Amino acid sequence: MTTTLAPPVPIGKAAVGALGMLAVATGALESVVTPTLPLLQRELDMSPAEGALLSIVLLITGALVTPVAGKFGDRYGGKRVLIRLMAVVCAGGLVSALAPNLPVLLLGQILQGAMVGALPLSFILVRGHLPAGESKVAIGVVSGLFVGGGMAGTLSAGPVAEGLSRHWMFALPTIAVIGATVLVNRLMPHDPPGRPGDAGVDWPGLVLLSGTLVTLMLVLALAPGMGSRPLVLGALIAVLAAFVTGWTAVERRAASPMVDLRLLARPEVWKPCVLTFVICVGTSVPVHLVPQLFAVPADEYGFGASATEIGFFLLPGAVAASLAGPIGGLGARRYGSRAVVTAGIVIMAAALISLAAVHTEVRHLVVGKALIALANGLCVTALVTSTATSVDQSDTGIATSLVLVTRVIGFAVGVQVSGALLTAGTPSGSDVPAESAFVTGFVIAGVVTALSLLVARTMSKGVKE
């Protein structure tokens, strides 16, 4: 049953604008690695597997921090938790900017991963201060601005890294995050705790959930290179199973669990989680493969693109993704979430299969990547808004966090599969993967995405307004 809530306290455009600026800045900081990954691999002498690890290590922290941030935001207030989280992100950005080698850069990316928790906290603030209909659109706008920041980071990372240095491509968006955080702290009113009568923090549940997510991400990150060490991989999987079993047992008995398993069992939560996971697996494969394909030497089957050129080639996709956020929010409000998600899945599956069949010219990759980015934005925005507005307001943070965590895990799975395919497809003594490795990746992603229609068709249509 939905809790009867007092009318929301309205907020001005300046406060919403501050949240939007923070979304843009964090999106820019998150996106700088993707277009410059080939450059970073050369400068830091990384293997394809290490490059795949660098591209997901930020998300490992995100998977860990997001449900905790959402739960604490529900309990103690979104603004209070958001400001503290952004302090960690700013520290991570500075560490990445100053990093002299791969281990230090990985540390910076781990700290930056706290930014993934900013979205559910922003949703708490939006829903707490706006009526239900307006909050759907506002959530879509904030999501779109986050992706729009990714567009800015994607476009600027290459020129900054090549014109100045790789250090500045982290430093500049970090400065923007610091400024936006100051504005949010100044302009956004404090929101009251969602459940003042809750028991204390579920520390056993928090520790076990952290262990579960970290072990899961380690399994995903290390599995491609552990073919010759099955006992180590088996041990990690056993540890993962133990964490999951222990966490489930603790959460069932906790007076105030970190994640209420009854909430996770509700169709309006678990179906968006499953769909988000599958859709993000499909999206992350081209996110990793397309820049690598652009960078393949022109005398092979690629285009020999520089980091700057890769950024420009990816720009249309970033533009499409930034538009998809508000479009998805409006579409969910007018037509219902199921219609928007179904349309996005069909577009994405078709684009992935098309990339597998045709990728001999730059425009093929540019158009295909743009369609995938648009489809992913439509789907994820519709799924998040559906979840955020179908649970009690006091559960907004944790419910949307669960969806965003499955997004992170899906992305990590897709990137690691892509990295493993490229590593396995690279002939001995060569630095260039076989073209078939790219084709296989696109086909796998297309098939997996298409299968998600089986779940999408069982969704409720969603509330139309």
C-alpha cells in the first residue's frame, strides 16, 4: 500500500538547476575514460584485459555505494548524504588527475565510483519537492543531463588528453563537480528523513551486501584471465555464494534491513532490475568495442582513429543519449513505461545486429552507436521513473538504487565479455584482435537484448498522465 504523504514542498528553478549542473559535471567525469581508453592503454602499457578492468573499476565502487547511498538518503535525507558523497567523488577525481601509473589511476576511479550513488539521491530530492507527474519528467531531465555531461566528457576528453595531458582530462570535470556541489549545498533545501522511527543502521547487512557486490565484481573482472586457474575462480564463486546466503539470512531477520527483500520481490522492482541488467549488457558491448574498432589500424580493417577523432565519432551517440532521458520521462508519463521499454529494446537489438553485419565505414559505427545510446536512454529512464513512482516515497532511494546497481553489474558483465572476446581473438604476436571478435560481440549483445522482450511484455503498462 502507498503511504499517504504530505504535499511536497516546492523548490525553485535555481535548486533544480543546481542538481542538473551536478548531473552534467559527474556525467562528464564518468565518461572521460571510454574515448581515451586506447590512448591510456598505450601510455600506461595496459593489456586489453587491463583496459577492460579500468573501464569498469569505477562501476565496482558504484555497485557497492549506490544501495547504501539510497538507503541512507531515504533515512537521513537526500541532500545530507549527497554532499558527503560528492566529497569522495572530488577526492577521486583529484587522485585520477595526479595519477602517475595504473594502480594510482585505479584508486582514483574507485573513489570516483561514489558518483553512481548521486542519481538515487537526486531522485529522492526531486520526488520530495515536486508533485508526482512533474517528478517523472524531472527524473528524466536529471538522467538526461547526466548523460549530457557524458556527451561533454566524451567530446572533450580526447582533445584535452592530446593537447594538454591525460591528467587534465580528469582535473577539469573534477573542478566542475566541486563547483556544482557547492551550488547544490547552497540552493537545495534540506529534505526531512523518510523514516525517523527506523531502527539503527543494519551494519551486518551492510557488510554482507558489500562483500557480495565486491566479490561479484571481482569474479567478473578476473574470470576472463582465470581459465588456467579454475580452483581460484571456483573459490571466488564459493565465497560469493556464502556472502549471498549470509546476506539473505540476515536481511530476513533484521528489524530495519539494508534492503527489504519483500521490496525486491515486488514485480514493480524486480522486473525493472532484470530488464536493466539485460539491456545494459547489450549496451556495454558496443560501448567497449566501438572505440576499439575505431582505433584498429587503417591498414587492417579499422580506421586508425586518434583519441580526439574517437571522441567526435562518439558525439552523436552522446547527443542521442542526452535527449533520450527527457524523451523517456515524457514517454513514460504519456504512453506508459512498457511501451517505451519495448520500443527501446527493438531499436537496440536491430542496431546491434546491423553493426555485426555492416561496420566497414565510420558512418556505420556512428549511426549504430547513436541508435544504441538512444534506445538505452529510453529504456533505463522509463524503468527508473517507473520504479521511483511505484513505491512508497520513503523507499524511493533504495528502490531506484537496486535498479541502478543492476545497471552497473550489467555494464560490467558486458565490458568483461567484450574484453575477453578481444583478448581471445588476438593472434599470438599481434596487438590487433581478429575482426571476428568484434562481430561475435555484437551478435551476442543483440541476441541477449532481444531476449529481454520476454520480460518486457509481462510488465504493467505503467501509469499514464
